[in-house]
Amino acid sequence: MNTALPAINLYAVMPQIVLVSAATVVLIIGLFERFRKGIPYLSLLLLAVAGVFALNQLGRGPIAFSDTSPMMVMDDFSLVATLVFIAGAVLTVLISISYVEARSIDRGEYYALLIYAVSGMSMMAASTDLFTFFLGLEVLSISLYVLIGFEQRDAGSNEGALKYFLLGAFASGFILYGMALLYGASGSTEYEAIARTLGEERSDAVNLLLLGGLGLLLVGIGFKISMVPFHAWTPDVYQGAPTPVAAFLSTGSKAAAFVVLIRLLGSVFPGLQMEWIPLISVLAVLTIGVGNIVALVQTNLKRLLAYSSIAHAGYMLLPLMAVSPDSQDGSASIVFYLIVYTAMNLGAFGVLAVLAARGIPCATLDDLAGLGSRRPLVAAVMAVVMFSLAGIPPTAGFMAKFYLFSALVYGGYVELAVIGLLFSGVSLYYYLRVVVCMYMRPAAEVPAEPAGRLSYSGMTALCLSALAILAVGVFPSELLQLAERAVMTLP
Amino acid sequence: MIPVTYYLVLSAVLFLVGATGVLIRRNAIIVLMGIELMLNGANLSFVAFARQFGMADGHIYVFLVITVAAAEVAIGLALVILLFRNRGTVNIDEVRSLRW
Amino acid sequence: MTELPYLSLIIWLPVLGAVLLLFVKGDTAARWVGFGVSALVLVLFAVCFGAFKAHLGEPQFVERMPWIESLGVSYHIGADGISILLAGITALMWPLALLGTWTIVSERVRAYQVFMLLMETTLMGVFFSLDLFLFFLFWEGMLIPMYFLIGIWGYENSARAALKFFLFAVFGSLLMLAAVITLAFLHHQAHDVLTFEIAALYQLSIPPEVQFWLALAFIAAFAVKVPMVPFHTWLPDAIVLAVVLVKMAAYGFIRLTLPLFPDALTELAPLMCAVAAAGIVYGALIALAQSDIRRMIAYSTISHAGFVVLGVFALNQHGIQGAVVHIVSLALSTGGLFLAAMMLVQRRNTWDMEAYGGLWHTIPVFSAFLLVFTLASVGLPGLSSFVGEFLILVGVFQRNILIAAVAATGIILAAVYMLRMYRKVVFGPVTKEENRGIRDLSFRETAVLACMTLFIIWIGVYPNPFLRTMEASVQKLLVQTHRLAESPPAGMTQVSIEPMPADPNGPGDPVAPGDPAAPGDPAAPDGLTGPNGPAGPDATPDTSQDTR
Amino acid sequence: MTESFSYIWLIPFLPLLGAFINVFFNRNPRVSGMIACATVALSFLLALGVFFQLIGLPDGERSVDVVVYSWITSGTFAVDVAFLVDPLSTVMMLVVTGVGLLIHVYSIGYMGKDACCVRYFSYLNLFMFAMLILVMGNNFLLMFVGWEGVGLCSYLLIGFWCERRSAANAGMKAFVVNRIGDFAFILGLLLIFLYAGSLTYADVFAADPAVLAPVITAVTLLLFIGAMGKSAQVPLHVWLPDAMEGPTPVSALIHAATMVTAGVYMVARCHVLFAQSATAMTVVAVVGAVTAIFAAYIALTQYDIKRVLAYSTVSQLGYMFLACGVGYFTAGIFHLVTHAFFKALLFMGAGSVIHALEHALEKGKDPQDLRNMGGLRDLMPVTYKSMLLATLAIAGIAPFAGFFSKDLILLGAFVNAPVLWLVGLATGAMTAFYMFRLLFMTFGGETRLSRDETEKVRESSRVMTIPLVLLAVLSTVGGFIGIPHVFASGMDRFGGFLAPVFSGLPEAQVPSASVELALMVLALLVAAAGIWGAYTVYVRGNRVFDRLVPRALYTLSLEKFYVDEIYDTFIVGPVRKIARACWRILDAAIIDGGLTLAALTVRSMGNAIRYTQTGVVQNYALIMVIGALVVFAYITGYLGP
């Protein structure tokens, strides 16, 4: 018996450790009523610390958690992902402050859970083992269940949380079962081991296990990224959840799932491309189609954004097909898109959150009538975000779409690119409808609204995201390089 | 010795039974139980495979999963209680105010 | 370049102005800022135009900076004879338009000025881009200011109109986007360099069937905005800046569709000509049935746009030069017509022709200007449109006599619908009391319209400076366009009668339309095709076919 | 050579300057007339200078191109703004500026009191400019500029009293009908350019006939259609009678003396081309003859004094085309000149009458209706006498101007196409009849005016009568510039002057002197018969024709063969219907409706999917399970990749 302890490198999981500790600190300090006002700022600070940590580590090469059984790895990919999650969380915190105050749910747990969720996402991004992925996923999910239902007295919030919980747990079941099958096939849950099994000669039974496992994993991850037909929860949950949580949900959790998907499909399962490429392409087109077409007929803003986020998930699925060992353009374009998408969607939900915090009705399209003259700055942000979501230059949304479809074309999928582009043309209709309501419809029918300034923190977040969208739209180079560097270390 | 296939079939049956429970039962708590059943089906597979490979990690995973499941159930029950407080029912097909 | 970066200044100055406007309080101040900035652009442009060397035929004032290196995109701008003319008319029209709508736009003035300036930027950007990506960026970016301009300051149903326009336009340009990406990809495949340089893409040899689809995608984008029948139905509702779009789209046709896809044109050019000719008649006929001035102008624009497209796809020097002159003249005549109509509507608040009548005696100055613009639209010789229309017809005639003849009927119909409008609005007895007390044009309005009139007459009477400015560039473009075509566009010659081979002066030789292979030419066009220009072995323009 | 005519651009430019000054700097109605007259007078003087300079040159050098500047240059297409000085253009210059000057002067009297006379004189000057460009240009495109320019001025001047609906409509009708001709004209130009490679007369006419041979008939016919529009030949004549809505001096200048003869000028200018196509020549001759008799027939019964003259103009233009069609281009131009004299005079005389009656007649009575006139002979002696001379001239009575020119035309017709000669002869009779009918109804017999009205009738002022007198003189003696060979050899100065222009044509056949003389006598007899007929009916009051002529023929003439109605029914109406159909059905319903339908389809799809979103969480789970099964089945191969 020579049981040497495996050499572990704690440094490899430093961002996660910082995040978990941060969340715990926030949780504890949140218990003290007198610090209540300071909690969000403390959270911001701690998130920033984690961010600095991650930033500092960027470009230093991958560090594995353990040599024999890596479990997690800190490479540029996971670091960039973590940074995106942290940035998303920062914006979420900013737009939450006034919102949770207005709803009287400003408790320390709120922020703590947010940071826990980020740590879960970060864990997912860094995982090189199905089990760490599963744990990260659960940390994220459980935090989200609570966050969505955080407005305990609100039936909608409660309903949303329940739906997300039931379906989420259901999807976890699929993932777990899929993991079991993969474990059965390769004798390990490590990505590398699975990839190795795929590279070898294998029996039909093993092959069946591998394929079945992959299929079930796709179902579970598809649920998280709201891929059709696993999307049904999305509008209901977004509508029910507190708006900042919906923002976080639509960006962070989706991004985390995508990051895992890139790793899995790009590095683990390229051997099964023949099987999953047609599947993903069909599902992606379905997702784009359903998201865009149903969004056309929505009048509730949060539902509209939900369907829009479904459609965007569809776009992001497309370049997965273009990922090949000799070109990481596809992955890079998804990473870039995710970054931009995070800014856009946080901006869009942020507008709703900031307005709602002030008691300004903003549930439906009609509520926005005349916003352009009532609240010019917010309306301007919303317009920028909408144009960006629609992919009109000079916004980041255009650059993201351009890069994404370029990768697709370079991968040889011109038809899919054309389909995607045409549907994104359809999407213009509903994005512009928002703009039409804000600018081209008189505000007369809107009842007198509460006066007063919108919260500074919220506006900061909104302006930040709008500026980021414009800046990236005009000078995308840096961010593009970042995205490219992130995927460079992927095997 | 019972071949591993038997365990696998059993686990699949457990998983499907759990899934069916989720689909057809109205009571939120029983739906929760269905989900537990699904997770345990997966656990059974893990254990069976671990046993076949003669490795410990499958067992360890099962413990972790059980922990996770417990956490989930805790949240789930809390949500069901809130549901009952808000609406006076735990029938999930009556919870449909968010739709379309 | 040690000089000022003129083109960048021209492009970005309006954006600066727009930013400045955010800090300006008060409508009048905002108007002055808008006008001032656009006037400054005009001055800059004039300086630029003065230094322009027409005989070179290659992009000048070139600025080039790396921009998005990983995508092979650079900030590469320059002006050749065609773009400088179109940019010129834009630079001229902008201060005039802002001045002309000084009081017509009375709500949200500041925003109006902002969007107008942004629009100017995007237009200039489109004309000066030498990088396809940059071109597309400006092209799409234009939609945003355009959308607001139509939606907020349009007329009834404007929000719907704006949406309709936007959707039409976007579907077209998304197809183009796909084609743009494909082009860059093809270049990457062939030369292992990812680039969007237009000049480099010119040199690509693309299989004809691929060209066909790519060309269709480009045409879709441009046809929607020109607009060509049947993609025109957004126009009547969103006429506000239609003239601007004609300009851009036609430029797109000239700059991109022709030289990028020479082989595809053998099939597509006759088709485009036929559709354009049909559009001319169709637009004119519908204009005939309108009693709403705005809709009539809209349909007349469709008809005139048909002429422009026709000229472009004649694929010879006459046609293209005619098309460019016609675009410029359209901006003045139709633009003037619409501006004048807006001034009238500002006074009486209705677009219905029947509501007017007898204005000749109540507001003579206005009536006189309206007459000038009407006649310019009719294509009266001595005014600007005639030059363009005639050259276009000369060009098309060499291609296909039948199509030219059909197009020429548009000239008759134009007279009918335009004069019908004029008769209803200006002639006849005063039937409505409201028309009696109507104010005549103010000094400001008179100045604006007079300025446009002056240019209309100038181009009509002495168009040669304009023609000369673009001559070399057009010839170079044609060398490019005919580079790979082994035979003349086949479909075009079917109907035309064989010209006499004996006649050495005959312009009718369909192989050498507008003789791109003019003496001394073959050497000239190569050296300047940008960094990748002369590199490709197959890049040398094959001009030998012209001498057959 | 060029330098010696370098001032020539001033001839068209001066009237333009006049128009410019009047538009921008002059608000004084009195001065406006003076400016207009002065500029035209200067042009006239310059034209005279050109004339004398030209005869100073040897025959062979009497064709000079003066390039002013290069107008449109695009590759092989190059057109200059350049003028051609040759006998033909000089004749036209003289006629245009000369007659134009007289009419300008006359206008001072006629229009001086009108509130808008500044505008009027600007238009008139602008017209002079355009007309001079038309006749002086050295290439087809410049001719086209003038061609359209005169059309524009005609449009503006017909619609001068635009507050009258009929005037506005007439203006538009004139422009549009002309445009139809112009359409053909443009196609002709394009065809010429396509084959000859140039639009300059010198190049085109000097080109090898083989160059244009394949299309020569098409080219000439297209050009001729253009001429038909401008010169109001059947069936494009409909605009000219309506054009009488304009002020009478305008009718005299534009719709009698100058603009409408542009078509004849153009055909004469292109004689080289026309002569190459026998078909085209035949068409020209036939259209001319048909128009001549057709319009004369209508003129027989019209009551509006100006309409009679308008139809008479159409008819006379027909004569001119007949002349060109039979190859007697000189005769055509000769008739153009004499016609300019006497028709301008007739219009101005009519204008004088109308002017007088306008002030005299009670409200509601039409001052242009012949039935409201009569017995004005003594009241307006100058007008009467000058009009009498003009009427004699147009009727072709020797030795007045019309006799010589018309005789030459009939001679040509007799030689080349006897049938057309018969038509011409018949037309001559009708011309004499309707012109004297007009004269008798206006000036002869008893007055149909009331006493009050009679007292108010005054002879027109000097400024109006002097031009009348001058033109009367010209109408009387104008014919002597072209005395036929039969009477005096070598006295055909007009023909001699134009000879260098038409030198390229084959020598015309000339019948023997006796035949020629017989023809003249015959023509005179026929004219006399016409006069006798008019005298019988309108002076003697003998209703002989009422019994002889069937009612239907009379109605046909009175209703102008229903041409307008036919056009309305078969062309204008259908076009309007098609336009509406295009708009309502094709555009709104099919194209736009199709788009709306597509949008609706997408929306309804959206709604369909939307309502699968029931809100019941188990349904969502079910969808997931079904999806998972499909995915599982697919990926494990049961759905077969």
C-alpha cells in the first residue's frame, strides 16, 4: 500500500476559493442589521478582489489542481469565463441595490447567494471532470432557486422559483444519469479519460453508453442554456424572478453552461462530431426560430427578453459546429458573443430593474410609451441595447454577430449562417418595437408616474454597459484578442 | 454473481419511474420524490459501475450526490411551503399564473 | 500623408457635432450647431475637392490604419472620382436640408440635428470606405439615424413606416453580410490572408456559380434601398430621406456589384436592366394615379431610381457616368421637390394635391421654384436630370434597344405625372380660401431652394466638370468589371441590331462599352489597386478582348 | 473662320439675358416690354449681320461651326454647345428674330395692361432663346435642348392665364403630346449615335451612307414622329387648337410663325438622312398631305376665330411637310417663311379684333366667336386691310407671298405624287373658303354687335398696328424673294441662297414651262372658287351648302372628327385605369399585401407556439422528456445518423 497523498495545487482553485470565502463573509456580515446598507458595496469589493485575482493569473499558463486527477484547471479559458461572470455579478449587484430596497428584500443572503452562484459558475468553467462540473452546476442552481424565489411574498417569484427548481432538478437528474453512463463507458469522469476512450477502439456497448451519456448531458446543459425543446421554463421564470435575478439568470448561468459546452464538445467529444453536429445544428436552428418567432408576439417585456435570450442561445450554438482541432475560431466567437451578450442582456434587464425600483411601470411594451421623453437617459441605454441585441452597427452586438457568423462561414456552414442571419432580421421587429414604443408613441396614455431620480448605482451599471457596448462596437480588437487567447489553451 | 447489466436495467427503471412520477403527479412533494428517485437511479448506476471497475470514486460520487440531493430537497421543501403559504395549495398544476 | 486627414475629418466631424449637441440647450442653438457643423463639412469638402486630381482615377487622400487585426479589418478610406462626387452632393445637401427644415422640424429639434449629423457621418463613411467591412459598418449603421428620422419626424403612420423600412433594409443587408463574410473567406482560402480590402477582393477569381449567389446577395441589399420594384413598398411610407438611399445603394452597385462579380453579370445585368426598365414604367404609372404629393414624389423616385440602376447595369462608361450624374441630379431635383413640398405642407398641413390650386398668384416665388424642380424631374434639357438620363439611355441603347425604348417611355410619363401635380397645385383658380392667405417663401427658404436651383442649372448646362471628375475612375472600374468576362454579356446583345463593323468610331461595339481599353489605359489601372493589387498572378486586367 | 462668327452666341444669349433681367431685376411692367424688345432687336440685328457676312462668303464655305464650349463628354460620347451658321440656319434666325421682334412689339400693346406682363415678357424672351438654340445648334442634342425648351415655353405661355382651368389643361396637353413626339425623337438620336458615333450634323451627314443604312428608315421615321408632335401633324395635332388658350401674340409667335415650324426645319436639316429612305419620304409626304386636307376640312366649320387659324396652321404645316416629302425642301422652307409672315399677321389681326371686342362686348359673350362679330371693316380699318392682304396671301392668290411658295409645293407634288397634288389642290380650295369665311364673318356684312358695343370698338393702338402693317407688307411682297424660273430665270433668290444646303439632293425634275403655268392657273382658279363659295354663303347669305352637303359631314368637321374623344376613350382612359390598377391591385394588394401576409403568417406561427406555453410545469417537463427521448434516440442511432 503506497498511499501517497496526491499532490494538489490549491493555487489552481484560488478564484473559486476567494469567491466562496467572499460569499461566506458577506453571508456572515449580512446577519448584522447595522451593516445592511454596506453589504452590496462589500460584495462589490470582494468581487473585485476575486476579479483582480483572476486577472492577475491571466496568461500564466494552465495550472492543474492535481497532476494525477486534475478535477479543475486554471487556464485562460476558465479565467476569462470567471472574469465575465464576475463582471456580470458586479453589474447585477449594481442594478439590484435599489431594486431589492424597493421590494424590501434587501438582506445579506441575497448578495451572498449571488456570489455563491458566481463561484459555482466559475467552478463549472474550470472543471475538467464531470463531477466538478456537476458540483459547480448544483452550487449555481441551488443559489439560483433561492434567488428566484427571493421575493417570498410574491406569488410570481414563488411560482418561478418552483418551476425552475422542479425542472432544474429534473434536468440535473438527466445530467447525473448521463454522467453515470459516461463513467460506465470510460471508467472515469475525467474529460481526458473520456476523450481517451473516444480515441480508442471501442465495443458497441461502450459506444452506446458514450452516445447515451452525451445525449443526456446535452439535455441537461440544453436546459441551462434554454435550448429548444428544453426552453419552456425560460419565459415563466424570467417573468417571475426579481428582475436583477432574471438578468443574472439570463447571462451568467447561461454563459456558464456554454463554457462547459465548449469544453465538452470542443475538447472531449470531437470524436463524436458525426453524431452531434447534425443534432446541434437542428436544435440550434429550432432554438433560433422558436425564440425569434415567439418573441414577435410577446407584449410582456421580460417574456420578450426571455425569448430573445432563447434566440441568442441558438446563435451561440451555431459556431460549436465550426470548432475543429485546427481552428478555435468557433469557440472564440462564442466567448466573444457571451461577453457582449452579458453586457447587452444585463443592460436590458437592468433598465427594467432600475425603472421598477422607482415604481415606474415597465411590465409591458405599452408601459414604455414615451419613455424617450420621460426618461431620456434610460431610454437611450435601452435603445443602444436593443440595437445591439438586434446586431446593428456600431454596437458590440453587430461585432459579436459578425464574428460568430464569420466563424460559421469559415467552418463551411454558409447555409446555417444565412438562416441565422435571416432570423436575426426577424428579430429586428421586436427589438425595434421597443424602440418604437419609447420614442414614437406619445406618453399621454401613461398615468402620472412617480417622480424622482433613478438610483445612481443602477444608472452607473446601465451607462457602463451601454458604453461598453458602443466601445466594443467601435474598437473590438482588444476584446477579440482576449476571446481568442481564452480558447487558445483549449486542447 | 449478478451481472452489471441487471443493475443498470434496475437503475434505468428507477430513473424512468422517477421521471414518470414527475410527469404525472400533481402534488409538489410527490414530484420532489420522483426527482429523488431519478437521482437515485443514477446513483445506482454509479455504484454498479464502480463495483465493476473495482474503483472507489463511483462510491464517493454517490455520497456527494446524496449531499447535493439533500440540499436540493431542503430548498424544494422550502419553496413548497412558500407555495402553500401564498396559494394554499401544493398542487403544481394549479400554479400557472405565469404563462404565454 | 503629411496633410490633414481630410476624409476622416469629413466623416467624423458630424459625430463630434452630435456629441456637442448633447450639451447644447435650446432649439435655436441646436439648429445652428447642426447647420454649422454640416457647413464646416462642406467647406472641408470643398478644400478636398479642390485638391482632388481627377485624372488619376485611383483613391486619393488615402488613410490607412490597422483596426481589427484579427479579423483582417483596417480603417482604410480614400476617395476616387465617383465617391467624391457622391460625397460632394451629400456635403452640399446637408446644410441645405438642415436650413430648409429649420422651422419645419419644430419638435425634438436637438435630437433631429443629432440624427441628421450621424446620418451624414454614415453616408460619408459609405462613400469613402475602401474596406468592405468598414463599408458594411457604415452601411448598416446608417439604419439607426435613418430609423429615427423616419419614425419620429416622418408623417402619418411614421412609426410603422420606419419599422417597415428597417426590416426591408435589414433583410437585404443581412444577405449581403453573409456574402461579405464569404468573400473574405474566399480570399483567405486563395491567398491565406484574411482581408476585407475592396481592392484586394476585386482580384479574387471566384467560380461563376458562386459569384452568381454572392452577386444576388449584394443586389438584394442594394435593390431594397434603391429601391427596385418589387422591393419598393416601404418607400411611399418612408419617403423622408429616400433620395439619400438611392445615392448609397447605387454607389454600392457601382463600387461593389460590378467589379466584384464580373462573371455573374453576364446573367444578371440583362435581368437587372429589364427589371429596372419595368420599374421606371411601373413607378411612373403609379405616380400618375396619386393625389397625395408625397406618394407621388415617392413613386417618381422609384421611377428615377430605375434609371440609375439601368445606367449602372449598362456596364459601360456612358451608362455609369450617366447614373452618377443622375444620382447627383436626383438629390437636387427630387430633394428640392420634396423640400419645397414640405415647405408648402408646413403652411397648409396637407399633402393632398386637391387641397391646393391657384398658388401661382398667391405665392409666386414658391411656384417658380416648384416649377424648376418639377421640370428638372421631368428631364428638361438644360437642367440636371437630362444629362444623366440621356447618358444612361445612350449607355443602355448600346446594350439593348428594346429596354432603352421601354425606359424612355418613362420620360413621357414623367411629364404627365409631374405636370399633373403642378397643374393641380399651382395652376387653376384658387378654390380654397385657406390658400389665399398663404405666406410666400421666406428669405431662408428662398436661399436654400435657389442654391439647389443653381446647381441644377449648372449641371444641366455645363456637366463636364462633373463628368471629368469621375471619368478616370469609371474607366478604371470598367477595366475591373470586364476583366474576367470572356465575352460581352450575352443576353444584352440579343435584341440589339448589329452595328456596322466598318465604323471605327462606332461606340456600339458591345465588347468595349465605354472603351475601358482607351489608349494607354492598360498600364494605368494596375499600380494602384492597393496593397494586394498587383500581387495576384491572375490580377492583370485582361483588356485584350476589347480590341477584338 | 470660326472667329469671324464668334459673336454668334450673343444671338440666343441676348434674349436669355432679357429674360434674366426681367425675372430678377425688373418689377416695372412698362420697362419689361422694352427690355424684351431691345434684346430681341439686338439679336435681329446680329442675325442680319450674320446674313450679310454669310453672303459675303463663297458658296462652298457657307457652313461654319462655331464651338462655344464642350457640353457633355463621356468617353466616346461628346457633344458641344456649338452653333452652325449656314443659309438654312440664317434664314431661320432671321425669321425667328424678325417676326419675333414684331410680335414682341405688338405684345407691348396687347399685354401691356396685364398684371403679369413682366412674367409674360420673360417667357417670351426665354422662348426666343430656346427657339434660336433649336435652329442654330450644330448637333442633334442641342437642337433637342431648343426643341424641349420651346416646348416648355409653349407650356408656360399656353398656361399663362393659368387660373383658367382650360388654359392649364391645354398647356399640359401641349407638353405631353409633344413629349410623345420627343420620345421618338430621342430614340432617333440614340439610334443615330449608336450607328454614326456622333450627334454633330457635320459628322452624321457626312458619314458614309452605309453606316446608317441598316436603320435609316427607323431613324428618319423616329425623327419625323418627333416633328409630327412639334409641328402638330395628324394624329398628334390635337394640342395645337387647344393651345389657343394662350395670349394671342403667343399664338402668333409660337403656334404659327416659329415653334410649330421647328419640325419642318428639322426635316429640312436632316434632308440628307430623309433622302436616303424612300419609305420615310413617302410617309412624310402622305402625313403632310393628309394633315393639310384634314385640318382644312375642320377649319371650314369652326366658329372660334383662333381655332380656325389654328387648324389653318396645322393645314399649312401639312403643306410644308408635303413639300419636304416630295423632295422640295426649299419649297418647304420657303412656305415656312411666307407662312410665318401671313400667319403671324392673321393671328395678330385676330388678336387685334379680340382685344377690341374684349372691351366692347357684354359680359358672357365670347370675343373670339365669329358669330359675335361682323361689320368691323369700318371700325378697324387697319386691321381689316392688313388681314385682307394676309388672307389673300394664304389663299394663294398671285402675287401675294403665299402664292409663290404654295405653288412651288404643288408643283413638286404634281411631279412626284399626282395623288397628293390633288389633295393639295383641294386643300387650296378649302383654305381659300375658310379664310374668306373668317374674313367675311369678322369684317364683312352687317355687324352682330349691339349699338353700345359697336361704340366701344376701337382700332388698336399704334404699337399694335405698326407690326400689322409691316407684316402686311411682307405678306404682300415676301413672295418675290423666290420668283419661279417660269417668270424670270435666276430670280429665285431664296432657292439660290439655300442651294448650298440642299446641294446634295438629286436634281428635281421640272416639268415644261407650259405645264407649270397651267398648274398655276389651275391653283388660282381653285382658290378663286373657294373665295366665291365663301362669298356666296357668307356675304350673299345663300345657303347652298346646307342643301348640298350631308349633315353628317358637317358635324364631323364641326366636332373635329372626334379625335379628342377617341384619344380620351382609347388612350387616356385606359392609361389612367392601368395606373390605378397598378397601384391598387399590383402594388397595394399583391406586393404589399403579400408582405403583410408573410408577416401575418410568421405572427400566427408565433402565436401558435406561444400558446403551447401553458404555464403548467409538468407540460414543460413532458416537452423536455419528449425532446430528451428524441435526442437520445437520434444520437444513439435509432433515428439514424
